[in-house]
Amino acid sequence: MSAERSRYSPEFKDEAVRFVIDSGRPIAQVARELKISDGTLGNWVSKYRDEHPVSESPLSLSERARLAELERENRQLRLDNEFLGKAPPSLRKTVGERAVFVHRCGEGVFGVPGQAGLHAARGLDERLLRLA
């Protein structure tokens, strides 16, 4: 079973494409109104746009400055976001397939002034003795 291909005149194609471009309506909507495939009309519109590129006006001095400022801000925000998204490796542990974050408050060196090298277990004993 072979389907016969529809042939459209170049004038019909041009009018359909101009209708899409001038009206600003979606290709699918125009294709339904013209009773043609939206893929076919989309191909015609793409070909027209490739052959007739729209030239954009160059940016003014203030627009270029604003663009540079926004690019700098975007770069900084990406770096901040990347930094904040990472937990320190010492706090990241895995148990099976799950990631577990360990609270390190009670481990390591206590912040006792004048006793910087004091480890947690030894510091606890000395504090208890001072209270007694």
C-alpha cells in the first residue's frame, strides 16, 4: 500500500510560510488551518529562515556593559552554587548505597583556649577533674 505524495506549488509554499512568519502564530495551528502536515510546514519555514536570516542590530554600549555585568554575575553565582553544593569530604560517608552526613561536633580537638592540642577523650577527663 503506497501513499501518494502531495505536491504543493511554490506559490502555496511561499504563502504558507509568509503566513506563519507574518502572523507569529504557531506552525501547528497554521498547518491545521491549511490542512497540511505540521512537519511539512515546519520544513518549509526552516528552509525559508535558513535562506533569509534575520540580522540583529549590534548592541549599544550600555547593552554591552549590562551583558558583561550579567555574565560576571552569572559566573559568580555558578561558582557559589557549585561550592555550596559540595559537603566537605570528611563529612560525607556512605552506608551501603545511602550517603550519610556525620555531625563532627564531639570529635577531634576541643576549642579550649591555651590548650590547642587537646583531644576529645583527654579533654573530657581534664574537664571533669576541674569540676570536682
